Amino acid sequence: MDKENMTSEAEEIQKNEGAAQEENVGDTEIQESGEIQGEEKLALEVQELKDKYLRLYSEFENYRRRTSKERLDLIKTASQDLLAEIIPVVDDFERAFKASENEEDVSKVREGNQLVFQKFQRILESKGLKPMEGLVGEPFDAETQEAITQIPAPSEEMKGKVIDVVEKGYTLGDKVVRYAKVVIGA
């Protein structure tokens, strides 16, 4: 080969290498600008997620405060309807006391008191409060009864059973509100 061809080939190779290097430099710049754009995207996404988080957190705090306030209001006024129904019973008691001051017939006073008592019981039962009935002669149940004492059983059959009810027990739905105080046979 001739020297001129070799030189021109060498020059061409150098040009190609230079072009390749420029392309690599361009690719690097594109990669760097791509990385910058990617970082900017990530930064925007992070900022957006932080904003969403703060909004959600604020909404939750508002919800928590609101429900807490509603719960306190409910607790304060929970017995309002029951009390509104009991007030007429109190009025009836006041009228009965006033009427019994001048009444000579004890049976009329007793009858008036029983009427007021029955009205009061109906109101409590309408709210779900029920007395525990028929406990005498039944086996002792620690889930609903409280044994205040034991006495010798009058018969062998009454051992471990309720002999007397000292104080009635009450349930509200399935929950025991007050345990029955009973005497059991030993």
C-alpha cells in the first residue's frame, strides 16, 4: 500500500474514533440529563406523597377529634331519654306523698304506691332492665349471683342451692347489671 492511502486511512480511523468519542460524550450528557430528569421526577413524586400524607394525617386527626367529641357528648346525654321517662314517676311520687299526708286509709296509700312502683318497673323493663326471677331452689351460679352467706341446708336436696334471695339481681340484655345477693345451703 501506499503511504498516502495509509495516512488517509489513519486519518479516517482517527475521525471515526473522534466521532465515537463525541457520541459517547453526548450519550453521557444525555444519561446525565436523563438522571437529572429522573431525580427531578422522584423529587416531585416524593413531594407529592408528602403532601398526600400530610393531608391524610390532618384528616385523620380531625376525624379522631370529632369522634372523641361525639363520644363525650353521647356519654353526657346517654341517659337523657331514660331520665325523661323517669321524671313523671318522680312527679307521681310527689303527688302520692302530698295525698298521703291527709289520708287516713292505709290501703289507699299502699295502692297509690304500688301504682307508682309498677309504672317505674314498666319504664325500666322497656329499657331492657329485667330482674332475675325464680332463684330460690336453683343451683348457685357464680356468673349471676353473689353468695353472702351459707347456712345449713334444710334438706339434703338444697345443698349448694339458693335458699333465700337477700337482694334481687338485674340484667340489661345479657349483661348482669347487679348480681343477686343470695344465701346458699351448705
